[in-house]
Amino acid sequence: GLLSFLILFLLKKKPMNGQELAGELEKRKGDRPSPGTIYPALKCLKEMGLIKEKKKGKTITYTLTKKGEGSLKTAKKKFCRIFVGCFP
């Protein structure tokens, strides 16, 4: 969905932890996603092989995999096809 797309988009820019992602999503959407929303999405993306995690102490940093980069590229194309022409 849109949350997964936004997470992949943000991780393309730089590796981030869950709190950083929530902060960036809040800037873009106007509301901060709850941990009960963002962490299941991260888990799903990880299980699909689109992101990977690196643990350092209690902090988990997420990065995009090659498969994730390809998926993001495909999603961007679909997004543009769907929404081009919708806005004046």
C-alpha cells in the first residue's frame, strides 16, 4: 500500500530506524504513524526481501535491498500511470 511505498521511497534516500521513518512520514503526511502501524509494515517488507535490517545495540536501522530498489522503481511507474492527468 501507500505506507510501504513511502517507506521504500524514504529508505532509497538513506538508511533509517523506525523513529526516523515515523518522523519523515509525519512531515509528509501530517500525522505520525503509530508503532503498531509502522513496525508491521517494516516486518512485511523485510519478509518480502525488499528491506534488510542492521542491529546496533537496541537500534535497528533499515536499508533498501536490490530487490527493494526494483520494486520501488516499478511502483513509481505504476503510481505515475495511475495519477497522471488527475491533477490540473
